[in-house]
Amino acid sequence: MEAFWNNIRKVTPYTPGEQPKTENVIKLNTNENPYPPSPKVTEALESIGRLRMYPDPAASELVGAIADYKGLKKEQVFVGVGSDDVLAMCFLTFFNGKLPILFPDITYSFYDVWAELFQVPYELQKLKKDFSIDPEDYKKKNGGIIFPNPNAPTGVDMGLSKIEEILQENPDVIVIVDEAYVDFGCESAVSLLEKYPNLLVVQTFSKSRSLAGLRIGYAMGSSALIKALNDVKYSFNSYTMNQPSIVLGKAAIADEAYFQDTRRKIMETREWFKGEMKKLDFHFPDSKANFIFASHERIPASQIFEAARRENIYVRYFNKPGIDNYLRITIGTHSEMESFLTFLRTFIGKTV
Ligand SMILES: *Cc1c(COP(=O)(O)O)cnc(C)c1O
């Protein structure tokens, strides 16, 4: 099926050399070294194998595992080197028009960077006072839409009915929902894919699957959108997914019990931590992510940030108008959060 939406970049992709799946071939077509790497490397990565050769450029084992897990076709899944790579490819592929793309003024700070890098015109949409996204702001002519759900760094989520409102108003551009934190308790827009072929949902292994070091992100959408993404990817770097990531990523997907257990633990710790923070006079929007975005009634966020740092506790502080009195605090283990609370109790006690 030919894509009919506006603003999609069309290219003829580079074709990588063949990587046969059978053994016993003399492979002299892609300049690989015939010798194995250092024995120490092979030892550590014994279960992974095949490091001498280029990986499968389509990462089909991993794509297949994700597709099966999500109940989608292989043609509906695109994988990349973290969702940052996936999102950068999305900007290149789908935000290729003259009208400005729309995203919230307080959001993932990479969006404006990519827009600048790829010279995509953009227009920031103000969050409401309670930090929620107003669908009304996304009902005007535009070159495409992107927002995280739940949003970062606020943790505030948007229900599927509001996402549908945005989709219904924008059938001729691509709408991207960045679900980096969706596994921590908010509803995924994957269920809307069948109804909206211009929707692209992006997720990552970095947060809920504890694999930020592996760099695996993926996009899910109609096969037309995934093909457009692959065409751009093959014109940029065919071998984005390395062999260990393909093998270990597939193994992570297979361990459903572990995934459910760890995400439940994070959510439980988060809810308990919210209560403790309220007792200490912090306020924050209700977060559905693995962090809370908190501000203290009396003490400036920058002071808490500096004091915590001196105690070797690192939280995130954004020195940006509108959010410069907030701290983004990641949910660690229960005992890590206990240590942070102990620090806060002492610090706040000294400051009042
Ligand atoms: C962390 C994050 C990403 C990128 O994660 P990767 O490690 O590149 O997969 C993308 N979007 C948002 C909103 C994030 O917070």
C-alpha cells in the first residue's frame, strides 16, 4: 500500500550485502575479518555468538519477538538504537513538511533539538496549569504531532480518549506517541493502531526493562509507516542493531514474569514515596512514570538539588523557566528512596 499522508520523506534505500543465514559458506562479500575476536570477548559473550560478522540488518529475531509480544505483524515493528535513534529517524521520515510540527512546551528536551537539527519548523503548545496536555491545542493545521505519554518530565498521563481526539482531527499527518514510561501504569495507544494508520507508538527497553545500556527502542505502526522508516534507516546506517542487543533483547522479552515483577515493584515504591513526600510538604502532579516531578513549599529546588549532590544523591534539576523550582526524582529501590527521604528530613529540618 502506498502511503498517502503529507510530509513523508521518500528515498531509495541503500542495499546492504547479503548475510546468509546458512553455515558453511565462504563469505567474502562484506569485508569482515575471518578470525574471531579476542578469546576474552568470546568468553564473555559465549551465549551471543556471531560477533565476527555483521548483524542481521533487519534485526528480524528481535522484531519478531516484539511483534509476537504485542500481537502485531512483523511489518508493523521498527527497531533502533534506543528510542532516541527511533525518534530521530521518525523526525527525518515523517516531519518533512513546511507547516510547523506541534509538541508541548514542557516535554522531552530532545524534541526541539531534533527539530533544530533537521530544520523542522515547530510550534510549542503550552501545558495547562495542572501540567496536562490540552487536546484543543492540537486541532490546528500542522506538519505532524509528537508527545510523550505519560509526559516527561512531569509524569502526567493522558487518557486514550483524548489521544483519539487528537488523532481524529489530524488524519493527514503523522501523530507520534512516545511511550517511554507507559509500562509504569498508563494505558498504551497500541490498541488504537488498527483504527488510525497515521499513528506511530514508540517504546523502549531502557526504562521498564532495565536495559538502557543495550540501546533498544522500537516503533509500532501501520506497515506503510514502518516501511517509510526502514527506507530512511537503510539510507543512513543499515546495521544499527548490534548482535548482542538483538539476542539479549529477545531474551528480555521472553521473561515476562521478571518484567511484571520489577515494574510492579517500581509502581509500589512510587506510590509509597508519593505519600512520604507529601508529609514533607512537597507537591507534584500525579505521576504514572518511574519518577516524580516535585516542588517544595518553602525551599527552592536548586538548593535541595545542590545539598543532595553533596551527599552523593543525584536527582535531576532543569534550570528552565516554568520548571526551575522542580526536581525530577527517579524511583529507585525502596531502600534508595528511604536514604533520599532521610536526607530530606534532615535538610528540611535544618532549613526551616
Ligand atoms: C528516556 C526517554 C527516551 C529515550 O530512551 P532510549 O534510552 O533512547 O530508548 C525517549 N523519550 C522519552 C520521553 C524518554 O524519557
